[in-house]
Amino acid sequence: MPELPDITVYVESLAAKVLGDVLQRLRLLNPFLLRTARPPIAVVEGRRVAGVERLGKRVVIALEGELFLVLHLMIAGRLKWLAAGAKPPAGKATLAVFEFGGGSLVFTEAGTTRRASLHLLHGRDALVASDPGGIDVMTCDRADFAARLRRENHTVKRSLTDPRLFSGIGNAYSDEMLHCARMSPLTLTRKLDDAQIERLLGAMRAVLGEWTERLRAEAAHAAWPAKVTAFRPQMAVHGRYGLPCPVCAAPVQRIVYANNETNYCARCQTGGRLLADRALSTLLKASWPRHIDDLDAG
Ligand SMILES: [Zn+2]
């Protein structure tokens, strides 16, 4: 799922194209994309774009008259930009086309599962009410960050990806942040001391800052964020199971869940301990290695 760095760059790129332009026509090619009935979607046509914003992992197009188009990309949703007059791609992946004076924004979703959504909200209050409430870790103060982290006692991996606590962080960047903080993903949040919280916040900011800069530079080069993916070769651990950690060269480990996995480096993050993967450890029972050094021996 596109996270804060990807969404930030989408927002900046889109703002550069459409701010002040008029949304002339909205073509909904998949009627299930739109999840709201009021106000009627036709009211957006002919309105000027007043702003483009990020709300968690969503892109918001603000139109004059306090109308907000909220685009939730989920996992496979993507945004493409077409020059005026260019034809949008045919096929079921194209869900909607927003035609502006200067070009068109195309909302696509790969695959057959339809999860991406569009909401039309009226009034800033309605937009605020749709916000899960997570804070922006780039700008929050330390005390608020620590309080949110300690509010419930969960694994730090789960808390970082909870949109009610922190805005725009998902599976990919939380893996990178925890690696950067040299912290186990299964550390319980109420066990974190002040120094660890400080280190974690610093790591989160470093990872988000570095990636936003990198994606911004890529988008500038291509005039649009053309390659939005959760898997990038420059990542340290995310999506890199079995590949060498860039810090210590030990093979990256994983904890597998039903639909995704957490990646970490045992040497950098858990003192060499391999975290129990429920599926794998049940399967392997006694032969399950406990320490990364046993992997080589086994
Ligand atoms: Zn490492």
C-alpha cells in the first residue's frame, strides 16, 4: 500500500498539475469505486481545485465550495497523469478519469480485487471526521509521540502501522524504521524506555525523510511518480527475505502472516535471536533454529 512518502509525492505532483485548474468532467468507469451518495458526484464538475492534501494514506482533492474528493488507493490503486487529449488506458483496471483543463488524472487498480475507493465529502468537518487520527511523525512533538506509543501495550510493529496512532505508515516503511532503530518488531510498546523512544522517533523521521527525498527526485525526473511500489532495491529489509542486510550482511529474516510478512535483521535488531514465526515454527517444531548462528550450522 502506498505510504507517506509515496502519497506525499503524489500530492505534490498532482498539485503542480491541477491547482487552480477546473475539474471539467469526472468519468466513473467502475460504479463501485464511489462509496458515498451525498452530495451527488455530479456537483464536482466545473469546480476549481483549491488544494491537494494527504490524509493518512489517502490523496484528497479539495474543490471550491468545500468539496473534497478522497482517493484511497489501498494496495493496488495507482494514479497516472495524462496530457490533455491523450486517451486513458482501456480495460477494467481504469476505475475513473478526472478531466482537468490541463490534462487528466487516471485512477487505476491492478488485479481483480476491488479495494480502492473514492469518497465525496462536503465540508472540512466531514473530512476531519473521516481521518483515523494518526499524527504526522515528521512534525509531532516528542511527548505526544511517546504518549501514543505507550497508550496501549502492543508490539511496536503493530503500533507503528496503526492509522489511529500514526499517519501514513504501513508494512514497508515500518520494517525500514525498525531496522534503522535497531529494534525488534515484537518489542512491546510499554517496555520502551525514553532513550528507545527517542531513537525510534529519530529513525522514523530519517527513513521517511530519506525516502520522500528519493521519491521526489524520481518523480521530478519522470515528471510524475510513475513507479509506485512497496518493494524497492534500496530498502534495507522490507521485501528482502534471505538477502544480505546492508549493515551487517546477515540474511534478512521474516515473520509470515496470512497476507503479508514482517522483515527484520536478526543481528541488527534482535541480538541474533530468530523470532518465532507461528506457521514455520509449528511446521518445523524441534528443528526450528533459535539463533541466526544456528542457521549456518543447520
Ligand atoms: Zn543487519
